[in-house]
Amino acid sequence: MPSTFPIIDGHNDTLMNLLLPERGYGRSFFDNSEIGHVDLPRMQQGGMAGGFFAMFVPTPNEEEIITFTDQGYEVQLASGITQPYALERSGLMWDLLESLAGEEPDQFRICLSVDDIRQVLENGRAFAIPHIEGAEAILPDLANLEELYNRGIRSIGPVWSRNNAFGHGVPYAFPAMPDFGPGLTDPGRDLIRACNELGIMVDLSHLNLAGFSDVARLSDAPLVATHSCVHELCQSTRNLTDWQIDAIGESGGLIGIAFDVSMLRQDGDLNRETPVSVIVDHIDYVAERIGIQSVAFGSDFDGAVMPVDLPDSAALPGLIAELRTRGYDEESLALVTHENWLRVLNNTWN
């Protein structure tokens, strides 16, 4: 049974999953599948109206190396990628997204404005917002940024966890603070200013603490972390400290709580036997600290390990039920599921 509220999700890696045979195994976005987390039938079953469809480019032919410690783990990331390669691979995902929207235009569309999204919500369709995760596809002098905007980019994460020309990503480690490395580079600071001018949302997930601080000083838009959790509850480097949470709240911004079990659990374990209630623990923490208007969903579907009772987008009603059990009323549920995203986008996009 779908949620009674339309759900806007802050992040998924479905395009990468569909594009790469080793991840999606050739599945179709328009068929209900047991592979992956998001396809149109499961979105409709779960009440997921749409969200940010990421274009993330993995390093080719290299794997991450995980070292386990007595307390947790550290991850050695694969090396970086070149701008031409990133642009070419991002272009393939972009072409795929456009082809999906063209194949079933009455069911699924790309949205580039809040008015577009509201129209889709009213008509019961599904939608995607194009997002670049890790700005390697952008030239350091930003010469192609406006072209990318004109094609449809409305959200950019300056870095994934690996470093690039714009800044320093936070490496995966547990237990550890996100305070790794220096802040934004000169091109990175220029990128933030240019995104503000064009009306592109800047995603702070994966950015290290110094880079986050730089964006907080530079940006005149609401601060947004599309798929992060609370460091106080899970000491992953990918999670937000209280200072970061407060800065997001003071800016009128938003945190999309991720469903990645390793970012939710107090022990940081990559264990599917994690209850949905732990997601609500993180939502509670943000809502109590900076207000219900500053928290939403940011699943990381098709890019992370989900809790056993939330295996895919079709299972989202179970999360809504857990929120109801915790005392979230109809007004609060409307804010968390979609209205907070609409407000922040309305205050960010030109």
C-alpha cells in the first residue's frame, strides 16, 4: 500500500545501477524487479514521487580497499578520474535519464523547477531531478558549467569522498570525525559562487569539515546535505556533527537522512539486520535539534545497503508507519516527506 504522502527522496544511484551491467544486470526501469532498489513500479507502490537521480562516476578497474580495525574500519578509495572521462560517463547516465523520460512521458519526467514538481505531484506521476555527485565532469575554470545547467543540472555535490579539483572529500572511516584535509580550492570557491548565481543546489554530503565550513561562509543559499546522518548517533566520517547540523538549520537548509545501515547503526556495522526505527532515531535527533522543517529523506537507494525491512522503494510505507508510531502527525509527515524539499528548492533555484 503506497504512502498517503508523496515522497521526495534526496539521493539515489539508480542511473549508475541501470547503466552498469555488473550492478543492474540489464534490468529495466519500467519493470518491477528484485534487483536494485528503484524502478517505476516500486516507486508507485511505495509512494515515492521522485527525487534526485545522481550521476556518479566510479573509478574504472579499481576497487576500494577496506581495512578493519579493533573498533571499526578504514577505506582506501580508488584513485581519481579525469575530467574528460567523468564528462563522458556522466553523459551516458544523462542520456539514459532523458531516454527514460522520453519512453514514458505520461508516467515519468525530468523536473527542473518547483512548478514542474508540483505539477507532477498533482498528476500522480513520477519525476527525476538531475544531480552531479562529484564535480569531476566540470572544467576547473567552470567553462562548461552554464552549458550543463542549460541541459538540466539543478544540483551538484562538489566532491564525492575522493578529492578533486574543487575540494576534499571525507574518506570512509569509523569511528572518526569528518575533519580530514583542507577546505575548498580556489576553483571550488568559484564553483559555489557560480552555483548560487545560476540557482544550482549545492550538496554537502561527502564534503569534509573544512570544505563544509567554506561553503557555509560563501553560500547565500540554504545549506543542504542530501544523504547524510547524525555523527552523534553513528560516528561515521560521512555523518554530520552537531556544528554542521546547526549551520544547516541556521541557513534554512535541509538534511536528507540516508538509509545506509553503516551510517545509521551505533556500531557502524554493514548489517542489514537493522530496524527501520534507527532511521527515525536520526530524524528525531535533527528535528529536535534544529526543527522538523530541516529534515527529510535521502535514501541512497541503489548505492548503499538498506535495512532488512526497507529493502527498496516499495517498502517506504513501513517507514511512514514507524514515524506515525513515534508520534509524527499529518503536518509533520507532510513536511518530512515532501514539503521541506519543495521549500528549500524554491529558495535555491532561480
